[in-house]
Amino acid sequence: MQNQVIKQTPRQQIPSFEIGSQKTPGPLVSIAQVKGHLRLLRAFHNLRVTVEECKDRRIPTFATQMDRDSRWMWFITLAIDRFERWVKSLTFVPLEKFINKQFPPIDVWMVWHAYLLNPCWYEEDCERLLILQQLRLLNVFVVSSIDVGKLARNQPSASRMAAWHKQTGSFFDPFDAMEELTHKQMECPRCRTRVFVPFVNDNGTGYSEQHFSAMCPLPGCRLKITKGNLAMAKFVRDLTESEDGSENFMAGSLFFGNGKRDPRRAKAIKDQLTQSSQFGRKSLQSSNQRIARLDWEKEIKESIGYSLPPLKEAIAIVLRDHPEATRTRILSAYEDDSPFSINLISAVLRQGIFTKRIDELGWLRPGTFKEGDRSQLLEHALLRYHCFLDLAAASPNLMSVPTLDIDLIWHSHQLMGGRYGVDCDIYIGRRVDHPLTTEEAILSRALDDTCRAWQSRFHIPYMQCGCPAPDKTLIERLMRILRQCTGTRTRLQASLHPDHLPATHPSLHNAVLDPERGSFGSFGKPAHPQRDEKDLVKLSLPLGVRKKRSRKTDPELPPQLEEGFVSEKMTEEPVSLGPAPPYIGYESDARRMDTRYMHVI
């Protein structure tokens, strides 16, 4: 009966989804936009393979002698430097001119992509950092330019490459730029002398290496520059910034952990810091505003000995009335001299793990979703994502852990920049954040909670990949009996394609694992191999440590199953999801949703 109703639905009708107590006028993400995102991921994947396997002859000799992990991290460091140059050079222009003159090369887009997928940090930085103000205005163009994968394949025009070189001082092609990007410019934390340090050197103390250090060349200073005292200088610079009444606050203070935005709290935190005995002014203020600020910075730096640990102790004392999570979030933004609040190297590396998993599903292959019943995979993923948002609206205290298919659609939504935040405010009442890292134990509990909440709300399993579901509590068993007696309707209506089942495995690219265990200790034994497990263990170590680890010391992956992702023990038929959809007029022809951004993949 339900199938007959769907067949009678007009094909022109745009699907509407229920999120909380509201209905959307249409899908928040279109199938075409997801396909464009997959094209983009394919371009990133190809770029990574080229670097790791040294497939381009322009890669310098010293880089070819690195292990593949270190070479890729070195490349990301260069890309972040190029991203910073790009955002500083941006000007607001019409869309067509932006595409032709200012659209970045693929390595810079890769960094921007990873940045966008940390929406709370990205939005906060766009508000507080002067260098991101033009990018903030250009966020609306992200949706229109989502087919960057196609642009990345095409040879850029001579005018575009010339404009890029004029704006950033580096070649457009990242492999051409390698030859000239040899040193990183920075400022000595003590004397403010401009210093140029190599990205890589023979003794392993280059800027892109784990044990970075450099000596200030000024004879009267000779400070040993490290990531620690660079981070200290960054914090002091943000703290003493502009007192002219403009909006400015410390990184990590604008959003609560649950995604709620609170500018008043952010201002109160900065006022509390600047008025404390640890960071407040101690000398008479000069009439020259710039000199007064420099004197204030010097006072703070000298009081903490130009060192990061004393700074952390002082912050803990001043903000002791705030939750530890607030202090931890603020401090996490101050790890080096990067103007951005998140560790973009870690962000790109972790997105690389996600891209690798999507590739292993076969979803990055050209033509995968061009025709046939496999087009249902993205349609059902889109439906499950809207249910994921509905679950977030119904459970404000739940830390929802996405599955791979849901995470793909979620990422596509976040690439819309400002629109993602507006959608969250309208339908959920807060930002649904996408944390960069989460401790294994916390993520494990959150996954169990998500599975239970999904089962309770929609009455169907959250994961159908073969992984064991969490044990039911007594209350959950009673609720199940009650629903059977009362005939409560489920809200999902779909039958997952067999090829979709592996994509319902949880997306764990943000997991911080225990390196001593070398496995998903808190997650239990999954029904299929964790192909990203080795990468996650590496990322849980300090960046750069893996350069010295050999195959003998690296933890081994579980044995691979011959049938790919799904365990041989998983013999049950695909679960048929119950009736009563959370959407109105859903149609199988995804092209009716939105044809403006349709690209064959």
C-alpha cells in the first residue's frame, strides 16, 4: 500500500524532510552536490597518491628520500602556507571573476576543505581573524563552485596562473611551487625580528618536522624559537589585540561544546583574562596605541619566561571557575604560530583517512552513480542524513557519531559554509559541530548512545555493516515491548542496497586511539576489518613520530577478510526498514531535486 502511494506522488514534487518539529522545503543537500563532493575527494585522493608514491618528477630529491607519511605531511605543510598566502590576498569579487582569477589550486582547496569540515572553529575564525574577512564574504560561493574536481582536472588558464602568482608569490601548480617554497617566514617571540627557517633540514629541526627549533639571528636576542614559544606569542597577540570596541575574543571561546554560540561568554572570558593579575597591564600606558600594546605584550611574555607551560598554568588559574572543557578548548587553539585555531595538518590527515574509506567502498570510481540501481545509495544516504539531523534536534545532549554514508552527506552540507550554520540554527537551534578529534573511550560511548537513540526513534538498526550493536538495557527492552503493543510507526522507509551496507559502518576518522593498544580497544571487535585503524594509531601519536617507526614496530591490522568489508558471518538479508517516512513526496529520481549542480561521477 505504501509503495502504491509513492507511485502516485507527482514526480515534480520536491521532497520535504522532517527535522524535529519542522519540515524542510526541500533537501538541505542535493544529490548533485554530493556527486560534486565525491569528484572533489577523488581529486584529493589522486593528489595524495602522486605525492606519496613520488609520481611527479618535480618532487625534490630530499623529499623522495623521506618515507611516504613524512613526505605527505611535508606537502600538507607547504599547502597550508600557500592557503595562508591566498586568504591574505583575497578581495571580494563577483562569482565569475572569483572562479577565473582567485579560485585556488587543488592543494589549497584541500586545506580549505578540511577547515570547512570543522564548522564551529571555521565560523569563529572567520569572525575574529582579520585575514579571513574576505573569505567569510566568499563562503556563499562554495556551493556554486563545488565541482572543483572538474576544475582541478582542467589546465588552468594563463591569466589564472599569472593572477595567482601575483597574489601569493608562488607558482599555481603545487609541484612547480615546491622548488621555491623552501623557507617559512616567522617573527621572533622576543625581539620580533623577521626570521626565515627551512621547512626541512638535515638535522630534523625544520619547520615541518617534529623537533622544530631555530635560533633568532639577532646578536642581542639569540632566543631558541620553538613551536611552544611561538604558540605563547600567538596567545599574547590575540589577548592584547584591539581595544577599540571591535568584536574580538580568544580562540575557542565563542561556542559551547554542544554547539551553542555565546558571544557574551566569549567577551567575558577575554575581559577576565585581560583584567587578571597574571595578564593585566602593570606599567603606565603610552599615548601611542601601538607602543602601548607592544609594551603590554612584552610584560606578559617576560612574566611567563617566553614559555608555553607557565602560560597554560596562568590560564588555568584565571579561568578556574570555567569548566575544564572550556579551558582545554581554548588552549587547543594555541599549539604553534599558525593564525588559524585548528591544527590544519591534523585536519587534512584525518580527512585523508575518510577519503580512503570512501574510496575502498568504490564510491570514488568514475561512473559509480551514473545509472542503475546504485543511484539508490546516495538517495538513501541523503535520507539517513536528514534523520541524523532529526535525531540531533530531538536529543540536544547526544553526541551523535555518523556512519560513513551519513558523514559523506554531512561533509557536503558543511562545504556550504554559512548556509550550514543557518540550517542548523533554523532546524536544530544550535550548530551540530564536527569535532576534529575525540578520545576513543568518549567516541565509543557516544557510538553506543547514537545506536540506541536511533533504534528508539526510528525502530530500525543504525548500523547494518555487521558490527555488533550495543546491548539493550532493561528500559529499552520494556520500551520495545510497549511499542509493539501500541503499534508505534517507524519514521524511515527504505530498503538499503546490498552495496550500501558497508557504508553504514561508523565514521571514526576523528578517533584518538591509545597507541599502546594499537587497535580499537574500546570499540570491541568489529565484524569487518578496520582498514583505517593503522592510520588512526599513527595520528594518535605526535605528528612526526611515525617517521622513525618501522614496519616491525607499527601495530598490525587485523587479518583482512576475503569478502571485503562485510564479515563472512553476516548472512542475514538486508534489513527492510519500516513504513511512515520522515519526508513528504520523496521520489527516486534524484535529478528532480536540483539540476543546477548536476555532474556525472
